Amino acid sequence: MTDTDHTAFEPADDDADALLAVRAIKKHFPIKQGLFIQRQVAAVKAVDGVSFSLRAGETLGLVGESGCGKSTVGRVVTKLVEPTAGTIRFDGRDVTKLSRGNMRPLRRDIQIIFQDPYSSLNPRHTIGTIVGAPFRIQGTKTSKGIKTEVQSLMERVGLNPEHYNRYPHEFSGGQRQRIGIARAVALRPKLIVCDEPVSALDVSIQAQVVNLLEDLQAEFGLAYIFVAHDLSVVRHISNRVAVMYLGKIMELTDRDTLYSRPVHPYTHSLMSAVPVPDPLKENRRERILLTGDLPSPINPPSGCVFHTRCPKFRMQLSDSEKERCVAEVPLLELKRPGQQAACHYPEERADVVLAEDVVAPAT
Amino acid sequence: MTVEPRDITRSPSGDTGAYLSVNDLRVHFPTGDGIVKAVDGLSFSISRGQTLGIVGESGSGKSVTSQAILGLHKGSKARISGEIWLGDQELVGMTEEEIRGLRGDQMAMIFQDPLSSLHPFYTVGRQITEAYRVHNSVGKSAARKRAVEMLDLVGIPNPDKRFDDYPHQFSGGMRQRAMIAMALVCDPKLLIADEPTTALDVTVQAQILELMKELQREFNSAIILITHDLGVVAEACDSVVVMYGGQCVETGTVNDIFYHAQMPYTWGLLGSMPRMDRDRRERLQPIPGQPPSLIQVPKGCVFNPRCVYQDHVPGDLCKTDHPQLLMTQRGNEGGLLPHQVRCHIRESERERIWTEQISPTL
């Protein structure tokens, strides 16, 4: 695997104050074959050289199609899966090589909220047990103290504290997600990875949960990594957004820049595909349709991983320019102050979102 | 139980060109805890070449309605009343056998999750030809030719080879395409798509919606699109039915719903979704509370426990009287589905709230 080596030199945000700095992490899941001796024959390159940093109290959105590795990044950051390569620094400390046992004290600071509130809560445990579990495991409270603490947490996330002894099946989807949130904030962590926390909820309930997450962030100074495929929700909640495709970050910039002046062709097509709830605008928008399906992460395309589906590659580039896309891996580098993109031929487009604040560009 | 008067009376003959007409449809399920009124008095109609969107939260009765149209409740304990006219045939009174002759042929359905609605044991091609051969007396090779043609039409590369693939060899978007090919193999005049793109990525969703539009132009079919995504409605639909708690609370053209909405629940829906096409707001405005239980439907207006505009109605009317679905002044601009609203607030007042309070904040 020689072609993956130079991706390790991608520039990460060098931010001295960063709460979390992730540098060139990779997660390759091995594919093994063989009857007695299992040999690795290939690897699913779920995450292939991702670098970013996150400050305390900040929200980083991770978006992309399913299979782009955004959830795996979340799990690597929380060390639920071990990275194949790269380093993770949390709070100034290298946590990449920490063992499970050494990781345990750090779990107070890094928590996760899962997508599906139906499968992430143990059906045989009461709410009290579920939300109280972090205290018991970390041994921070006496059993009496746990109950008061859990009940005040339940109240904080909008649940009735009297429902302490109920089971998950007695709650609706939105309420269950609140239980998951209460469990995550129980130990006052510094970072929460939210893995599609509102995707399974109805819009009206979704708004309740998004507002709750924002309130908790303001109250406890939490940093979020917000993994989602809904670009509208990500725009609402994030300070900065990373767009991922096939295990790599394609574009990484602050929210307003990304949604008003995206430069990567993949971001363009992703944004243009989101239907907006306004029939007149919807008719005027141009939709950049991607052809085909996501290539296999076992055998990703050479050069720029997006070139097989890139509309710009197909329609605008000359043959010599195309050669560069096929042969050379584009690095994630600054295209403009604060805006990083991994593309040889980036182009600013303000028309793909068609927001009102986009009609008159600032520059 | 209050029996509400029929909102729009539409006789099957002398019709205004409606291909599907649903009249006062009620689907009730008797359960150990009481009667679940999944759909309670729903009327709408749709003509060929048109797309109707049904929007609402989970549990609002969207899917039960589509199952009732397809006759999928026959043989269950569901109690169905009302009328469903498909062309000149009435479906509610039909036997299971009779409706089986129509299902797949005159009307077809695309389900939300293509992985669980395709049989994992049979090849994709076999499942498509089966649907075709049930309704057409043709040989195997002719059916195969037809299925390959359909796979090609829905944009599956190498349809001849992919015919013999199993569903697990297809990606999510391709499975949904195969489902569409299966649904359209007999050229149905009515296509019901139940959340056809919810499980898909936005880029694939855009492809599938585009494909459905193309096929509609080609076959001139009527499409019912069930969704919770108002963006999809704005993109793909001509008219809209907004459902809440098993009832229809507002109907109209897309323009009525997006630019002149008059029902507090519709306002809530529009206000609670973050939008990419407008300036970012600091806060979302969720609808407070939870969707109602369909066993104990709230007295009066079904939305009253969550409605914040009750002070615009004199007295306790919202909690005591069930409002009727009434036509607004804008009325019948939209053709088959007039702008109708189920709300006690006076119409002029609703218009004022919309233009002064709701519309500017979206």
C-alpha cells in the first residue's frame, strides 16, 4: 500500500488550544480468507487519512453519504474501535495507544449518543439504571446520591423524574433519545460524539432534541462531533463542517462559508441534491445529479477518489487535467483562509444552495 | 364518537377526471386496549399524471391509508368504512380475490425499505417477472425480456447480467430502482410510494425522485407520495394532504400549503425544520408535546393539546367541538384538491397570523 503513505502528510489544523486533534487517522477493517490460516487478503478502507481539530465548546459537523466513514470516525475518536494508523490527541494528551483500562478515566470526558434510541438502551434495565450506570462504573457517587443526580438529569433533559423506574419500551422515540442524552451528559463530559442523534425522529420532535442539545452545550460547555446525513440539521447546529467521501475529508470549513461558497464539486452535488421546502425555489434550482453508486472502499479509485463520479471531471476538464485527477491524490489544503478542500480544480459556486443570504455574496 | 359530515361529496360518475377518489375513509383496529382509529374520516382525490403528497408524523395514518387503498387490510381485523373509487371500481367492498386482480396491475406500491421488501432468496429478475406473469399470460422468455427492459428503464447498468443477481448484490439505491421496476412492470395507473427515499442518501434520493418524474411522464400514472420530508413534497408533488392523528387537517396545492398555510399544525411543521435555503435562525421552533394516542383521540380538535393558538378562539371550542374540514376563500384554484382547513380560528385571523407571525419567521 504505497499510495496511502503520502496521505499521511495532510495538513491538520495546528491549533494549540484544540480539545481534540486528530491527525491522519485510518481505520482499515481486514478481510480475511483461508481455512486454517486466516490471511488478510484485502481491507475495507473505512477511514483513510482524516485530520481535523476541535476546540472546547465547538461543534464540528461530519456529513456525507452512507458508507463514507463518518460514523467510523466518531467511533475511532471515542476509541470504540482502534485506529489502524494516525494519532488522536485529547486535552493535550496522546490517547491513541491507551489500553481499555487506561482509557476508562477518560470516558468521563468523551461520551457518545447513538442514532437508534430503540437499540441503544437495554430493554431490561430501568431508566434509573441506564442513566445511573456512568456514575456506578466511574464510582463517583454513592447509591443514594445517584438517584438524586439521575432525577435532576431527567428533569434537565425534559423527562418526568417520577418515571425513574420505567423501562425503555414505555417511552416514545423522542423521549428515548432524551434518555440517551441524559446518559451521555451524566458525567459532564467535555466532548460528545453525536452519531445521527435525530435521524430516527419526526421533524417536530427532531427540533425539540436539537434545541435540547444546544441548551446543554451552552450550559456545560460541551464540544460536539455531530455526525449526520441531513445537511439542513448540520448547518443549524455546527460551527464547522467536514464533508466526507469514501473515507476522506473533501472539504472542511466554517458553516457559513460551506453553505454559501462551497468549492469542492462533491459538496456542490451534495448540496444541490437536498430538496428545499419551497416549491418556487425548488423549480429554479439546478440539480447536479451524480451518476452511479459509491465505489467500493475495498478498492477505491486511484488519484482523487471522487473522480469516477465527479461532474466537473466528466464535463469540464480537459484530458491533461483529467490525468492529474486520476494519478495524483489531492491533499486537503487551504484554498482560501479557513477553507480547506481536497480538489485539484476547486471552483466557488454560490448557486447550489440558493439561500437568500447567498444572492448577494460578501466579496 | 362524532360522525362528521362528508367533506366533499364526489359521485363516482360524472366526476371531474379524478382517477382515485377516497371518500370519508375510516380504518379502525380493535385491540385489547380499545379501538385504534388509525384513519378517521379522510377524503381526497387525484387524477392521472398528478402527484399527491401525504405528509404527517409517524402514527398519523399515512401508511395505513395506502394499505387500505391497496386492500392490504383485507383478511385482518381492521374495520374499514367509506369509499375508495379507482376509476369506476369501488375497492372497499371488493373481495380479497377481486382486489388481488387489481393489485400489481392497476395499482402498485413502492415500499420504504427495499432490503426487507425484496425476497433475499430469489433473484431480482425472478421477482420482477413473477409480478408480470401473474397479470399477463406470457412465457418465461417474454417475461424476462420485459423485466430486462424495465431494469434498463430504471437505470440499472448491464440489466441483462443484473437480472440474475440477488438483492444483497445490489446497493440501496439500486434496490430501490429494482423495486420501482417491479412496481411499474404492468404499467399501473396508480403508484403509491410509501417513503420511497427515506432510507436513501440525498444524492440517491435526487436520482430516484427524478426517475419517478420521468416514468410518470411516460406512463401518465397517478402517484401518491407518502413522506415526512416537506422538501420532497415541494420538489415532487402537485397537491398535498397534511395528516395529524388519523385525520386530514389541511389539503391544497403545494402553493396553498407552502405560501398560504392556515392550520397551526402545518405552521408547526414548517417552523420546526431547519432550512438550508434561508438565513440560519438561532433557534428552531418545535411543536411542544407528543403526537396523540390513537386510542384516546383528544376531544374537540385533535391538535388542541399541542396548539399554541387557542387564544384566538372564543371559549373552549377547541377542546369541546371537533372542527370540520372547510374550504377556504382561496378555494378551488388548485383543481382536484381544494384548499381546505380543519381549524376553529376564523379564516381572516388565520391569514393574518400566517402573514404577520409565521411566514416571516420561516
